[in-house]
Amino acid sequence: MIGVLALALGITYLVLHKSNSGSNNSEERDAPLAISSKTSAFNRSFAGVLTSYYQLSDGFVASDSSQISAAAQKLRNSVDSIRFDQFKADTAIIQTAVSLAQSIQGEITGLQGEKTMEKKKREFNMITDELYSLIRTVKYDGSTVYHIRCPNAFADSSEAYWLSPVNKIINPYLGRNHKGDNDKMQDQGEVSDSLHFSPPLSE
């Protein structure tokens, strides 16, 4: 009788131990990635997007329609060339990043179709919003990006934002053809955020 009881207890222990071990392995395997991993190829492609965006911003500073059109097309090509195949992260993060990139492409199309500088600037503001979200989603760590606010960007005095590689106010919404004292207008704005995500220590 004692032998039967001992055998039963032994089998119960083995079954429970195996079940718990399997559960732990499943949890470890299915856990979402806490941080993303990016290759140098991804960072180079993303740096190209930012360079094109900054050129677009310069076009608005100069109030140069030709420069704006050329930079917008370059930005379109750069966004289309982002190496998402070199971006390793949770599936939901990747899907969000790809969706934001597609939204940027849509806003670029809108900008290219607008006839007035005011409406082009509104599209530029939308591009800025989407790109700002994309930078935060992928946690781009190649350089610092400043998010800057213009308090009265449009004719109705509504605000807008732009991104800059430097902590210096050169306002693209109040460009050279903007009415008023341009020397005072173009330095109008305030840094609202700065983005620079440090790479993981293992990289």
C-alpha cells in the first residue's frame, strides 16, 4: 500500500513538473520584443528620409516652389526606400511603422497637388506629424531630431510643427515671401521636443 502511494506521488510530481516547464518555455517563446533592433542598412535608409525632409523644409524657408517640388519627390523616393526588411521588432510595431510611411507618401502626393503655398505648408505640417510619429515608432538612433513649434503658421493663426537637425529656429512656415519683418519672422518658434534614442548596449 505504501509503495503504491509513493509511486502515485512520484508520477504526479513528474507530470506537474513537465507541465510547468512547458508553460514557462511557451511564455518565453511568445513574449513580444521589448526593444527594436535596427541594422546599419536601416539607419542609412532612414537617414536618407530625414535628409530629404530637411531639404523640403529648406524649400519652404526659401519660398521656392521649384525647390519644394524637387525635394518632395526626393522625399517620396526616400520613404519608398526605407529598409523595413532590416528592422526587427514586434509585428505590431513594424505594421505601425509601415502604415506611417504609407501615410507620409499620401501627404506628399497631396503637397504635390496643391497650387498655393499656404496649402502646401499645411501638407508639410501633416508630413511632419507623420514623420515625427515614425521616428518615435522605430526609435531612430542615428542622430538627434528637434521637433519645433510655430505658434502662428497659417493665415488663421493656427500652429504647426517642423523637424530640424539643429537646435536653431529657422521657420519654414514664415519664409522669405511671408508678409512682415522676415528677420524677426524666421526665428519665431520654440523647441517642443528632441528625439534621440540610444542604441541597445549589445549593439
